Amino acid sequence: MTPPDTPRSPMPAPPVPVQPAQTSPDQTASMNERDEALWQRQEAARLGLGGDAADRQIAQALAQPLPVGLPPDFAARLAREVALQRAPSPAFEWTLAGLAVALLALAAGVVLHLDPELATGATTALAAPAGNGWLLWLAVALAAAAIRPSPIRPPRHP
């Protein structure tokens, strides 16, 4: 804890760089040899040609099928269920889009009501599309996005 009369620095001390662990070529070769020996023991145990008790136990556990408890035709049943499901209706998405548009219109109305100068600027911008071509392009882009299917989501077929 710092004494009360000691000024504190507004900036924290920079972090001390940590050097990665350095391994020598001899250490790397030793690790590779140990890994190779372990792999050889595990393979020998898997083939029933040797290995210690732990290696044989691991090999035996890996040779047994997992006790999952799924029926043999699980994948076929799941595929049938998925094929029979109806695609969700896009009505919810359209409702959300309509609510978003209504909320934006309401917010724009409140802003325009509270700031009359902004209202005159907005009407001037809407009345002169030649000077503000971006407004027309924005409207075209929004209309195209509403009409065209999304490239991200697959089309839904009822």
C-alpha cells in the first residue's frame, strides 16, 4: 500500500515481457524419442504384442464400442424427423421488421417535432433528390434488401 503523501502514477507500469521457453535440440530430440517410444508401446499393446498393463488397458478400452445407448437406426429416424418438420413461417420476421420500421418512424417524428430546424432541413433534402443522390440509392438498397432473398440464410420452402 502506498503512503497517502506519495503521488500515484496515472499510468500502470508496462508489463514485463515473458520469454518463451527455450528448448535445445538435444531436449527436442529427447522428447521426440520419448514420444516415439510411448507410441510404439501403445501400438504393441493394441496389437496384443506387449506393452505394460496401463497400455493394454487403454488399448482394450479403445477397442470397445462406446456405450452410447442409441438405437441402430438413430440416424435414419432423425433424418426422417427433420424431413417431416415444417419450415417456420416468415411472419414473425416480417412482424419484427414492421415493428422496427414503425419504431424508426416514431423516433424520426419525435426528433423532427422537437427540432423544427431539422424538419426544414429534412424536407429540403427530400425535395431535392438531384443534390442528394445518396438518399435515392439508400431507398433502392433498402427495397432490394427487402425483396431479394438473403445470401446468408438458405431459402425457406413451406
